[in-house]
Amino acid sequence: MNAAAILKRKGSNAVTVFPDASIREAMRLLIKHRVGSLVVLSEAREVIGIVTERDIFRLTYEHEGKIMDIPVSAVMTTNLIVALPSDSLDYLKAMITENRIRHLPVMNDGKLVGVVSIGDIIREEVSEVAVENRYLKDYIAGVYPA
């Protein structure tokens, strides 16, 4: 299992925003699409950052809730950690764990091809364990011919 397989299963739609969009707009997109992060694109549609719910939460605390008209560029993370389509599930888990992040933009030849979240990784692991469990139970029960 790798990032490309996860994106094939879940879809490669990544919700994006421009850096001059307001935090109000970013919050609207997060809520509308039920996602935890937005990939920030330049006018040339190049990935330049990411803004997460956690970033907005921190901004809310620092500005005593008066954040709605602040631009996304003021809070986005620009030192991005990204994944490649060929990155394995174990590698994705390690990157997320070591960097204490929840979302990994997946890039291929400099282009955004999707976002993999910790939830996507857990879903894949649970699915793999369930399939393995079923095969083992069927083997023990003698379901397969000898």
C-alpha cells in the first residue's frame, strides 16, 4: 500500500485556497468540505503552503478571536512536508508521527495530486488487518480446499 493507492481509493480532490483569502473563507471551505486542511496555491497554481484547523485555532487564541479578515498567508505553514505517490504506508506513518502533523500533500512532478491524512492511513491499516483476519479465520475453519 502506498500514497497513490490511498488516493485512488479516496479520490484525489484536494481542497485549495489562495493566500489572500480571508480566514473566514478558509473556515467556510474547511466546514463545507469537511476537511482538516487546505492546500494554499499561488496565482500560478503552485503549492506554497498549507493551513490547518490547528493553525486557525492558534490564531484565534493569539488574536482573541478577531481573525475573520486576516489573510490565510498570515497563518499558513510554508515549510511543507510532502509525500510522493510511491511512498509506502509505513513511510507515511513515520512522516506524520515524527513531524506531528495530520495532513500530507502528495506531489508528483511538482504538481499536487491529493492529500493523505492520518485518518486515511488508519482506515487503510484497519482494512488490511480485517482482510488478513478474515483469511486466517477461513484457513483455520478449513474453508479452503486442501
